[in-house]
Amino acid sequence: MAFSSFEDLEVWKRACNLAVTVFQTMRKSKEYSLRNQMQRAAVSIASNIAEGAERPPKDFARFLRIAKGSAAELRTQTYIAAKIEIITPEQMHEVVEETKAIARMLTNLARSLKTDN
């Protein structure tokens, strides 16, 4: 996997866009605890990609797994937010589908890294 910086990675760009979407979607929610958790999980995806990219491949793969876990966390919180009618079914669908796509990209990126394990 050749890239000069994490900013070159499409998965990082999509994760940043997802974080912006989550912040915009949750901006007016008075459910502060869930809003905070969703925003933190969304930011964690892009942040772990960036942090891992600055480390050796074995470490990068570990950070990609952490980012994938954050995507699953955000997906779960999105389902809950829709069930308690904080977000619309359409907003839920958008975030869920994007987290699934990002998770697939993270898996593929991790597989492409040359690691010792």
C-alpha cells in the first residue's frame, strides 16, 4: 500500500465526511449523552486512521481495527437514535450505509498492509 500521507487515503476522507455528517445531524439534539457518544465515535474513526498511518504497518493494522470498532459503535448508536426518534430513518440509513462502506474499506486496507502476522 503506497501513500505519502493519511490525507491521501480515500477511507480517511470518507471518515472525515462522515464525522461532519454526524455533527450536522446531531447538532440540535437535546440528548446530550448520545449526541456526544456519536460524535466521539465518528471522530475516532478518522483519528485512528490518521494516527495509525504515522506508525509501522503492524501498528497501522491495529489502529485500522480500532477504527472499524468505532464504526460499529457509531452504527449501533445510530440505530438507537432512530428508534428513539432523534434522527429520521433516512438519516439513519445514510450513516449506517456509510459506516458499513468504511468498515469494508478498513478491512481491505488492513489486508493490503505488509505485516509480520
